[in-house]
Amino acid sequence: MSSETRPALGLFLYCGVIFMLGIYFTFAAVQGEYGLFRRAVVEADNIQLRHQLAELEGQILVMENRTRRLSDDYLDLDLLDQQARDVLGLVRGDEFVLR
Amino acid sequence: MTDTTQAEMVRADAAQAEQMRSGDGFIAALDQSGGSTPKALKLYGIEEDEYSSEEEMFSLMHQMRARIIKSPSFNGEKVIGAILFERTMDGDIDGIPTAEYLWTKKQVVPFLKVDKGLADPEDDVKLMKPMPDLDALCARGVSKGIFGTKMRSVVDGANPVGIKKIVDQQFELGMQILSHGLMPILEPEVTISIPDKAEAEDLLRDEILAHLDALPEGTEVMLKLTIPEKVNQYKALVDHPKVMKVVALSGGYSRDEANARLATQTGMIASFSRAMTQGLSAKQSDADFDKVLAETIDGIYQASVAG
């Protein structure tokens, strides 16, 4: 193998390795664990979890409101009547319920 | 019914209407329905082992109620109206039907709570359950000296479809109540913890205005609305010729926050649906009992007239 063919082979190998690395990193950048697709999935999860958080916080506010209005120093008679009917199934003797 | 009694009733109605229209003060809620009485009695210092039957429980409840009504500080100067539950309307105080006693002895205008609970949530609102016996109940109320009624439904979101349904139902039943000569208090409560409360209140105000304009001339209704977010949010309703009075419900705001917010709403008076049992006890002497009740009434009264 003359001296001219050896440098051409070396260059080829060098370019080949660089090219393979390029493909690998491109693939990893798109498909990889920390790639674009993964980021899109994570961002979608983030949005969904934020909605869920807002909904749960809303429910907490409603429950806090009800707890407060049915507490010892703030007994809201309307809410008490509503809960007695909804939860305890209260019906007056002279009433009939249409379902 | 003889002419004189008829004439007396007409005169009483006119005086009651005038008190509601111009009276300074607030509307109290006086009562419990069956399922919630043990809770109120416990607050009043009567434990569950101190009564053995439901009849005994209601009797104790009635004694507490009568004691509040007969207290010197409970009169029309500060408490311009009282909302009774059905069972209270059927009871007597010193042999006089409760509603009649409230007006003749105390100059407190009696109202009757007529709704029978709420339906399941739909379109972000909870409508009232059907009231097939409303006509009979109103007729009974008229015979017992009731001046008006109150019915509550709930708004849980700024949903135009739901808000239209809730106002439609309130005004439809309101017309039915008006046909009996009673003054309906329409109460579409906006839940204070919803994120879009201000927007819901705008939708509600506009929907109510549209329904008011559609009412026949000379008709009047009363409105009970959650204390709103914006200053003078319901001024157009307060000034409307077909609205006798707009009263505010606190819906869960603390007393200080409710008072501060109410002060920014000109023309709105308070209607606290809170039990007035706070600080009252069966074991107190009459003097102590009257003193605590007077303080409670005065506190709420000051908030009402601050606006």
C-alpha cells in the first residue's frame, strides 16, 4: 500500500466517523431521551397537569367555602338546608320529590 | 274573609312594602329545616343527649327561635325582614302565628323560604327542584300573614346558557308567586369561589335586566344577590322601577370582608342567611342573651347601612 493511498483511506475513515456521529446526534436531538419529540410530550403533559391543578384548586376553594359556611361560628341556613336535602335526603312530611 | 280584615291586610301589605322599600336594616334568617336542627341546637348549647325525640328537638328549636324573636333588640328598626322556613310559619309564638307575631308585635316583615333544594349541576348552574305544591304553599302563606317568599338557585360559572336558564326559572316562578299577591325574593346565588365570578355577575345582571324589562308594568320583585366583585355592579337593578329592593348575601365571605364589600354597593342591604345563634346559649340569662343578640344585630345592621 503506497503512501498516497494511506492518507486517502485515513481521510475517508475520518469523514465516515464524523458523518456517523452527525447522524447519531441528529437522531438523538429529534428522537432521543432529551430530544424534540420528548420535549413536545413533556410540554403537553405540563399543560394537562396545570389544568388538573387549577381544577383541583377550584374544588378546594369550593370545599373551603362550604366548610366555612357550615362551621360553628358561621352556620349558613340556606346551605345547611341544601346539604341536608342533598346529602341526608331530607324531605318534609308534606313534600313529594319528582325525579 | 270580612271587608275589614281584607282592608287591614291591604294596609299591612302597603306598610310592609314601604318598610322593605325604604327601611334601613337587614333581613335575617331565622330557622332550620329538619335535617339541620341538631347542628343549630348544638351551637345553642343543647347537646343531642338532652332530647330524645324529633318532636322534642323541634320544640327546643322553636323555643330558641321564639326567644330570639321576643328579644327587645329584635325589631323592625334594624331587622326589617325575616325569612322563615315552612315549619316556623306553621308554629305560633304566644298563641299568635309566627309571621303575624313578627309583623304586629315586632314590625319585622315575614318572608317564607319556598324552594325545595337544588337539582343536579348542569351548564355550570344548579336550578331549583320542581315545586309542584307551590300554589298551595303560597295560599297557606297568605293565610298566615306572610308578605313574600324567597327561593335560591346557584351559579357555579360564567356560562351564558346556564345563567339564562337560572334567571328564566326564577322569573317564571316569581310570576307564579306574584299571582298570589306575595312579593318574591329571587335569589340566583353566585358561588364566591369560582375564578370567573366577575364575568358571571355581568351575565347575570344583563339577563335579569332583560327579564325585568319584560315584566308587566306596575309589577315589582326583590332580588337577593351575592355581594359582587365590582363597585356598584348592580346599581342598574337597585334603581330599576320594577325592583323593590336588592339585598346582598355574603355566600361565605368573612363578616369583615362582607361588610367592606357591602359598603361599596350603594343601595344594597344585607340579608344574612347565617344562623343568629352565634354566641347565644340556652344556659344564658335573659339579660346576657339579649345583650349578645343586640350586639350581633347591631354589627350586621352597621354593615347594611354603610353602603
